Amino acid sequence: MDKDEALTLYRAMLLIRRFEERCAQLYVEGKIGGFLHLYIGQEAVGVGAISLLRPDDYFITSYRDHGYALARGTDPRPLMAELCGKIGGLSRGKGGSMHFYDVPSGNFGGDGIVAAHLPVAAGMGYSIRLRETDQVVLCFFGDGAVNEGAFHEALNVSALWGLPVVFIIENNRYGMGTSQERASAGTKLCERGAAYGIPGEQVDGMDVTAVHEKAKEVADYVRGGNGPFILEAMTYRYRGHSMSDPAKYRKKEELQEYREHHDPIEQLRARIIEAGLADADALKAMDKEVRDIVNDAARFAQDSPCL
């Protein structure tokens, strides 16, 4: 691994983890209202994929959207203020948790309706085709979205018109409280595009370098005018579907297995130390720096005026 790249990926995942943990605290304190869907456990997907984007590329997400904005480099301060419904927020507090928009950075936001943003991603790809540029669109969504009609509509037009869209399925094993095995026929969701002639592959979504390398390969394929592609990232969320979900539908042993043996941050941390790219003290100092940034964002949010 290249030292700078490895540490950049590590820091990005760490920032998302600490940001989301602080969000959970603020939610319990009653400072964040509405729904709150955390990205804890899935950091490697957003960071690994978004890290390959050019400044003029686009992405669009579902309601679990905090991590992508942070991975793209958006300032945590207005993000936290948006969650708290403050004027200092990215959308002046009117969007909230499920609607993080930052168009100047290519972020076309989250969507609170399952799969509703997939046709929008196709429209974004169509705009690129009309302008005849070589940009790409990354469209992130969960495994539950593949059973929605909008998924198939988006795949159909994307294949028909050869649109430059990478459809990234974040298969975290559960659509709300229902396991993917109980809701979706077939073992590989990335094969759903076969009927439309869209190729698909799976990748270990708990390994940020694996996601980065595979997503770059796929993005280059799409950027080359070959049409859409489906990338299924096998990942796992540590919290419930939202903060109101106690996640009693899964076994504690399953969660413990992922936390202890598949955590994306801990895996990369061990590899960085083993490769001699940084020592434990340096990574601890980085963690402190990230915590300070998140705490500063929380203070900014609390000090920002209300709507």
C-alpha cells in the first residue's frame, strides 16, 4: 500500500465513525429530531468508492447518507448543523439527516424513499451523455431497494441508452428488519442486471482497499463508454436500521463476529501497522485529531441559530 493513500482512507473512515457516534449521542440527548440512520460498519464502501472520483463526477445516495458527504470532503460543521435543524446547516436545517445535498462537490443528496433516487441517477447519467463528457455517476443504495420497481426502471433506461452509472448495492444483509435471504431470490444481487445486459460483480465491502480498487476498475469501464455496471459491496451495519430500531431480529453472535473479525477500520489499522506505514501512537494521535474535529462540529451545530 502507498502510505499516503492508506492513511487518507483510514482517516476518512475514522472521521465517519466518530461523526456517527457523536450523532447517536446528540440524538439520545434530543438535539437531533426525526429519523437517524447511521453508517457505522459500512464506512469502507463509501470511502473506497468515493475516493476514486474526479472533482467533476457525481454521486447520489439513499437516506443513510452522512458518510458519503464526509468521504467527499464536506466540512463536518454544516453537516452536524443540518442534522440539528440549524440555519448553519448545509441546507439551512431544512433537509435534515436524510437529505444531505452538496451539489458543488457533486453530491446530489440522499432520498428518504427507498429506490426513488435510482431513476434520478439515470437522469444524471443521461445529462452526461447529452454533454458528451466522460464523467461518471455513483449511485449508492441498499439491498432492500433491488426489489423495488424503480430499480428495474433505472436499469432498463441505463442499459438502453448506455448511461455512465455505477449502481452500488450496499448489501448489509438486512432491509430494515428483514434479512436479505428472506426477501430476495437469488444469492447474488449484482446478477439482477443480467436481464438488461448489465454486468455485475461482488466485492468485500468491509475491505476499503478492495472496494477502492474494484470501484476504480468499474468506474474506468463505465467512463470508457461501455454503459452501466452493478457493484455489490458485501457489508454490515452495526446499529439498527435507524436509531429507533433495537435490531432484535439478529443474533448478538453475528454482530460480534463482524465487529471482532471484519471491522473495516480495525482491518486497515492492522495492515498499516504491519506494513510499517505508521505506528500505534501515530494512529492514536489521528483518532484524537478526528474526535476534536467532530466535537468542534457538534459545538458549531449547538451554537448555530435555529430556523
